[in-house]
Amino acid sequence: MAVKKVWIITDDQNTIGELCGGGRKLGEHVTAVLFGGQAQAEEASFLGADQVYLFEQNGNAIMEANSQPIAELLREEKPNLVMVYSSTRGKLLAGKIASQLGTSTLSNISEFAAEDGSIVVKHLVYGGAAIRTEKALSETVIVTTGTGVFEAIPKDESRQVNVIKLEAKAEQSGIRVLETRPKQGEVVNLSAAKRVVGVGRGFASKDDIKMAEELASLVGAEMACSRPIAEGEKWMSKERYIGVSGVVLKPDIYLSIGISGQIQHMVGVNQAKTLVAINKDKNAPVFKQVDIGLVADIYKVLPQIIEKLKA
Ligand SMILES: Cc1cc2nc3c(=O)[nH]c(=O)nc-3n(C[C@H](O)[C@H](O)[C@H](O)COP(=O)(O)OP(=O)(O)OC[C@H]3O[C@@H](n4cnc5c(N)ncnc54)[C@H](O)[C@@H]3O)c2cc1C
């Protein structure tokens, strides 16, 4: 049974669809609190929000500086659940709102259920080695959650909802924005990819990963990797590593190549519709978790697969 009111809060346009989809799944009425402009407000109304509070961005405003007006709105409207996108700023905002409402935040939630009007959530603990289930008792439950947890509902461009505009505040946060620069490195939106190829330490050099890239481009897949490939070897950017401390995805298909399948990696993809793995060790943990497994040496099998796909 759904709860009555769900709010979603995000400053990232790419997350509006999934969060609104989650709101629709769990609640009867969805309110989106957004930071940005008219485009974001429209996106939310097309994707399932019933009402939008839009904090219009002026150059110096930071999201968490607006915790007070949001907390006031929450006191008035008393939603059952507030889902804040777990960006760095989102986590700060969630903590500030929760303290103003005299409650606490449940962080990085990966599963939700609305049971008899209460919210029950699951999240990983002990570095991904265990899952904790918690039933929230506060009147308004505040959580942070990421991508890959919910699915967006189909866009309905005929939906027009009430958009209430508010001015985003720069002052009162104790922090002043001095300068904003584009982030160096790649801009990747892995969570939008339907097909993903992930590479791990089974590859002996950065150059060898080109084989997987060729395969990915032949099947229209996005490239991803395990943590050691990004953090240790630095062969791929940090934006591309999957797992408990990286990105969580829900693609149609995930092909892991030369990845052992440790839980910290697999929690990032275990909601894929189909999981496939190639590993030369038949006892690799990944084979216990996939739908299709191929025990093979990357260096022998990848050139053959690529040849077949090209034929
Ligand atoms: C708190 C914490 C958080 C973590 N967070 C993450 C995270 O978010 N994401 C993440 O990925 N990891 C994370 N890790 C690390 C994780 O535990 C694993 O160490 C990591 O995922 C292993 O990466 P890998 O599978 O690429 O390498 P390995 O474990 O070294 O596995 C390489 C695999 O390649 C296979 N192989 C080798 N040569 C070939 C070949 N020629 N052909 C075919 N197969 C071959 C081997 O059989 C092996 O199974 C975390 C760890 C901790 C403690």
C-alpha cells in the first residue's frame, strides 16, 4: 500500500525521472523540489510530479543553503517520505533538513517498500558485506538515494503541473561560492545506458582494454570498470567505476569481463535485467551471480567474439 505524500529533492536533472518514478511507485501524490530552471520543472511534470517547487538558480546559490525554507514547507505539508538525491550537496541538505525537523537521515537507500503506511528501507552496511533493513518511525522520513534504484515512468508531455518558484539563497549557509569551473575529465552518464560492458583486472594493460571498447561499440554499449581499474591503475576515469563506492546501475544487460565479482562491485549492477560474465577462473564468485557465464581467457575469446560480431 502506497503512502500519501512523497517528496523528491534533487539538483541533478539526470536524476529527476528516476526519482519521480520512485515517488509514483511509493506515494499517491508526488512533489518535486528542484534547483535550476524551467526545463527541470517541465521534466518533473512530464515524468510524474504532481507539484513542483523550483528554486531558481542564481550563480552563487548552493543547494544546502536552502534547508530552512524547505524544512518550513515540510513542516506545513507533512509528507510521509522525502527522497533526496545522494549527491555531495544532496547529502548535506538532507542532514540539515533532518536536524531542523528533529529527526535523522537514512542514507544511501537501495530498496524501499511502503508497508501499512510506513516506510521500510534497505541499505548496504559494512562496506557492502551486509544489508540492513530499517522501518522508519518519524512522521516525515528523510532518506538519500542514488540512481539505479527506481525506473522512470514514460514521459507524458501533456502533463502541466503547478510550479511554485522560489529564490535560491546564497547567504546564511556559512559558505560563499568564490568560483565555479567545469570539472576536468569525462562527463559520463552511465545510469542512462541500457547496455554496459565492465572491465576488471583480468586485463593486463590499458592498451588491452581497447578490445572491450571495440566490443562495446559493436553492440552499442557504454564502458565501465571495477574500482582497481579506475582508482588503482587509473586506466579509466572514476566516473566509470561501478559498485558500492562508485555508480549503481540498472541496465538491460551488463557484461563483466575479467572481473572477479566481489560484492562491492556486484551491488552496483545486480539489478541489471541480464548479467553476463567472462572469466578464466571457473570458481570466480561472479559465476554465482550471473545469468550467463563463459569460462574463457579474455585474450582468446574476445577477438573471436569481435570477429563474429563484425561478420
Ligand atoms: C570498502 C570497500 C569498497 C569497495 N568498493 C568497490 C566498488 O565500488 N567497486 C568495485 O569494483 N570494487 C570495490 N571494492 C573492491 C572490491 O572488493 C574488489 O577488490 C574489486 O572489485 C576487484 O576488482 P576486479 O574484479 O577487477 O579484480 P580482481 O578481483 O583481481 O579479479 C580479476 C579477475 O580477472 C580474472 N582474470 C584474470 N586474467 C584473466 C583472463 N586472461 N581472462 C579472463 N579472466 C581473467 C581473474 O580470474 C579474476 O577473477 C571495494 C572494496 C572495499 C573494501
